[in-house]
Amino acid sequence: MEESGAADSADGTQLSVLFVCMGNICRSPLAEGIFRAVLSEAGLGGRVAIDSAGTGSWHQGDAPDPRSVETAARHGIDISAQRARQLAPEDFDRFDLIFAMDRSNEATLKARSPSSRHGRIFLFLDYTLDRRADVPDPYYGGADGFEDVFQLLREGCAALASRLGGEPRQPSG
């Protein structure tokens, strides 16, 4: 894991993490919200800077998909204030770990990033759960798909927090 000076950041964080999907309204805002909650449970809340973005611009400025907001809320996580944004070139320098939700986004990230930054880009489930698999995009499905994605992201975020040195408590819901 590359930590390129993150410990020296002005705000005192030791690591910065970016979650990326296509539009930044379903999977990556859920991952951002879940990871914030998991880090808070693990006592690491102030030590990691977290954000999310999309490879596309079509949802820029929009709130997360209502089904993502609803699913997160059922688990006590509020992501309603998040707003979609498109990945920016400077993100490759700003973030220590950049997690693609699927292999297509991983390929896009690597195509857009300087080759010197490829070591910061990971497929989320590959890095967290040792599964070379995609987090499925629930956008065109029903509410149960969002719940399935939530549970998968929760498992991965708990593993990530543990890998970063925190032991999150088991979720109550």
C-alpha cells in the first residue's frame, strides 16, 4: 500500500481514500457513507479522508439515487447530503487509495491516470475481500439489489478498516 506523504497532510489525516463508480449516485456514495460509519465504529474516523466520484459527468451535482439514500438510512447511515462529482485529474495525486467498484471503472481509472499513479488504483473487492469481482451496479434493478450491494460494501469496508488498523464492531442491522 502506497502512503505517499499522507501522514504529513495539513489536516492531520494519515490516509486518503476515493471510491469510484460510473455516475457517483449508487455504489460509490454508498461505499463512502459505509466506510465513514465503519471507521467511526473502529475509532478511526478522523484519521482517513474519504470521498467518492464517478468516471462520467452526467449526474454531476445530483444527490445519490433515492434507493441508495433509503438503503443507507435503513442501516443508520445518512448519505443524503452527498453530491455526485466527476473524477478530476488531481484526484490521482490527492488520494492514496482509489477504489474502482468494477473492472470497467478500474480500466477507465488506469487509462486516465499517469502511469506513476497506477499503484494507487485497486478493484474494491479484490483489495478488501481478495475477490477479483465487481460490485454489481444496482441502478437498473430493484430495491433488493441496493440492499445486496450495501451488504457487500459493508463487508468490504469492514475488511478495509481492519486492514488499516481498526477493528470495527459488528453491525446491528
